[in-house]
Amino acid sequence: MKFKWEIDKPPTGLARVDYRRRWPTAYYSNDRICATIGCSVDYHIQIAKSGNHPPLEVRLANHSVMPWKWVRFTTKFATLQDAKDVVSDFLKRHPEFMPKGEE
């Protein structure tokens, strides 16, 4: 089970005013989507580290069906680390959600 969390690069240039930075997204080693974390506010590292943000929502890509579908956790998470940990824990218990070859 290899996946990596990535965040959008900070906005630059004239369009940065209109740019909404997304919360982290996880990708498997073959660049297939794994999970995404969402929030009602834009991602800023200071907000994420301090935990001063609304609850986080986690969606996981279910690769056991074709085409794959999003599965949303009903629980909201208070910290970014909690949200990331639930993805790891869930995939350890349910490897069938991963694409073939990633188990």
C-alpha cells in the first residue's frame, strides 16, 4: 500500500486572487487517485498546522468497482493528521478498495 499525499503549489501571478488552493490529495504509486481531503475553507499551511479550520471531510476512491467511485466518510475530522490516518487505517483493513497491484 503505497500512496503519497500532495498539495497544490501556492498560487502565483495575477490569477492568484481567483485561485482556491485545495487540501491534500493522495495518489498511488501508479498516479491513480487514492483519497482527497476537503474543507469549506481554502488550504493554508498555517491553518492546517494550527487546526483552526472547520471539520475536514475525507473521500476515498473505491477501485473495487469499474469505473471507480468516490466513497465519503460520514465522520468529519478535526485535524489534518486524523484525516490522513483514517485513510491509512481503512486501507489496511480493506485492501479491496485499492487498485490491483497496489495491495
